[in-house]
Amino acid sequence: MAKSNGIQERENSNGTISYRAQIRMRGAPHLRKTFTRKTDARRWIEDTKASIRSGNVVSTEAQRTTLREALERYLREPPKTKTGKSLKGWKRQQDRVKAWVKNPLATRFMSQLHGKDFATYRDQRRAQGRAENTIRIELALISKLYRIAAREWGMEGLRNPIESMTLPGGSNKRERRLHPDEETALLEQLRKAGPYMAPLASLAIETAMRQGELLALTWEDVDLQRRVARLKDTKNSEPRDVPLSTRAIEILKAMPRPLANTAPLFPVSQDEVIRTFRKACTDAKIENLKFHDLRHEATSRICDRLPMHEAMRVTGHKTPSMLMRYYHPKAEDLARKLA
């Protein structure tokens, strides 16, 4: 099975001697490593050959590539398709990759990371209050990275550490409702943050639009006469028209409006929204409330007023089953309809 194995003695520039061991075996990558002692070189050859025979060898490439370097390579390579939903998904994935690059684990070599390292990451994210589904998606990205590295980047034998740990479950559906006194206190605090945050939250509560959908809106997307907002950039990449209630029209008319119709309704970044919303909740002494909960609140209110097939047109939910948890009709109300 052996094709060419051996140890080469080399004199270094400082006069010391090193030993370069190499292994060439049929069906395995060419491996080499340098040692200061010849006995260590021999032991490495013996151990590595045994690993190759058992199928557990890890390529030198995996041993010298950090997680950050692999992530940056992954970031440089675009997805196969760049249109529609694929492009939107790739943009979200880029943000996750950039977050991983900043993580302390990224400084470690890929071959030295184990399931326990990512299990610690999982538990830390839970302690930070991140949703189980969010953590699962973050770890799924790392798992995908390891698969690509092993299959396509020449890192043969690289074990996927995510496969040896317990992953978080699927999405935990939040049922957080916004109480009337909380809404008043929240909007009061958001008004202190400038002219845009309170209208942004108010429109989210009134229309059930997502944060990203609201931030993507421009003034040319809003038709006050027809009372419709045209969403071009939605979660599922399918445009939709959102009907605007009388209250929504009042909010829009009260907002500062620039001369250019192409200007955004809300010239603020997502990071600024998250940071300001969190501070407003803290100042208003509101616990366990996220901006996305405003969409849940809005959807619940809309479902109280509209039948399901009409509510779906407003909220953008694709199937009736996705809206079922928002419908809680009282028996006496249904009885009156049957009379």
C-alpha cells in the first residue's frame, strides 16, 4: 500500500537539524510534517499510516486552516444563483458568516474544533436569550462549511464537529402580546429617539409588516389616495400590497417627508432599530419584548377583525395553517354568527 515514505534530515539556517517526514499512500493525500526529533518523526509516520488505513486521517490542509480562513473563503464564493429568494438567502447567510468570523472560535484550526466547543457556543447563545431556531441555523452554517471543506477544498478526513453534538430544536413560536399600557410606554420612549422610531413601531403594530419590509419602503411605494403600501422586498421575495388603515394613514401623514419620492420612509439602519428598541423597552420597564413581537400583535388584531383568507392578504402568510394560532374566536361570538 505504501508508495513512498521517509524522513529527510535538513540543516536549518541557525545550524540546528530538523527532520521532515512525508507519507505517500495510494488513495490518500500526500502528507508531510517537520519535527525537531527523529523519533517524533518516526512516530508520526506510524500513527498517521494507521489512521489512513482506518479512514481517520486528517489532511495537512485542515490542520493549518483556521475556521476564520475557511469562513472568509466561503464568503468569497458566491451562491450558484443570485436571483430572487436565493439572493435574499445569501445576503442573510453573509451576515451570519461575518458574525462567526468575529467569534473567538474562528481563531482555532478546523481540525482542532470539537463538538464540545460548539456545544459551549450553543449554551452561551441560549443564555443571551437567542431563539432555538436562530442557534440551530447558526450551527447549520458551520456544519455546511465543514462538509464543503472535506468534499471540495481538499481537507480529506476532516470530521464535522456539529454532527457529534445535540442541536437545538426547531422554531419556538413566541406568543408575546403587547399590553395597552406597554404600547403607550413604549411609544413614549421611542419618541425621544427622534422622528422615525415611534412611527416605525406604530406602523408595525397597525399593518403587521416586518421590520425589514418597513425599512425597505420608499415614499413612492406608498399611495395615500388608494391607501396601499407596495412591498417589493418581502421575506419570500414575492411583492404584495398592504392595505393601510385610517390610523396607518394618519401615522404616514404626520411623518417628515423629503422631496425625493425614492427616499426611504425610515432612514435608519437595522442595527439602530434593534439598539434603540431595546433601550426603549429597558427605559419603559418592558420585559421580553422584541420588535418582531409587534408583527405578532398586529396579526392577532387583524385576525380579530378579518376572516382568514382576507387576513392572509394583509400579513403575507402563505397558508391558512400559518395563521391558525392567531385565531381564537369565542364560542358565544360563533353562536351569534350561526343564529
